Amino acid sequence: MDWQQWQDRYDTADSPLARRLVTVQERIRLALEDCPLGPLQVVSLCAGQGRDLLGVLPGHPRGQDVSARLVELDPRNVEAAAEAARSAELHSIEATAADAALLEHYDGMVPADVVLICGVFGNIVDREIERTIDACTQLCKAGGRVIWTRNRKTPDRVPLICEWFEERGFDREWVTEPFPTWRVGAAVGLTTW
């Protein structure tokens, strides 16, 4: 898979990915508005070009409060994210070329106020989805948000993903109604871990 070329699908107006991106960006806006005043930390796993977060921060009242680390394996996507952050004068956004599965790449940024896991759960097997959700107990601060996506290919794993978050003490804040090809969810971390 050419992950840089895959990102181009977001540019097709009204495509499923473009619509999903708008939904994710709205959840990010709401999560930022719900965070306490002061500095905020965001981490994004398999961040691609960071279109979700970088599409929100420039116009958001909390945009300059955010420090973020976008972890992505494809160096071309990392450079695109870094350039987008520079162009938007978001100097506290770091795009890192690394394996998002290794928690060491989030040192100094976690536990975070917002954890983004978008475009991941549809590309890994069930045990890895569950392992990623396990890691969220370390990545997400108490009261923070995890925003995630999953395609609707058979088998539909959204109910199971919701259950796995809840088993680990997250509250289901919101899940989209089923769209033909995708869903977006948000889970809130425990008030105390």
C-alpha cells in the first residue's frame, strides 16, 4: 500500500473518507472545547498527514494551547504533516517518523488530553485492536478523549471495540450511526486510573 497516495482520497469531495474526516474533525473540536483551560496534549497514532488535527487547530480558539505528537511510519506523510503545521504556524506540533505501536514514541506527551486512533482499527487484527485499546489506558489521561474510526467491512467490529473500551474503564461518549462504509467513536477515560 502506498500510504501517501492513499491520503489523496481525502481530496475527493463527498467521498466516504472526506465525510469521515469532517466527522473526526468535529469530534476533535468538541473534545478541545471540553478540555480544562491551559496547555493541552494530543497524540495521534498512525497519523498519516495529520489532516484530522491540523484541519482543526488553525481556526480553533484552543489551537495555540495544543502540543501534539503525530506518529506515522511513512516519511513522506510525516513531511506533509510537518509542512502543514509549519504553514499554519503551529509550532508545538511534532510529526515523527516512527512505529506508532511502540509507546516510547509518546514519551513526554502522555497521558494526553486527546488520543487519535483514526484509520487504524480497520487495518489490524482483533488482538492488535484490543492491545491498542489496552495502551489507551497509558496514553489517555483521566477525563481525556480517545477518538477512533473503524470501517464497516464484515465483520463489523464497532460493537466489540466499544465493549473493549468499556471493559478498560472508558465511557462511551459517542458513536456515529452506521454509515455505509465507516463509523467514528469517542471514549472518555476514567476520572482516576
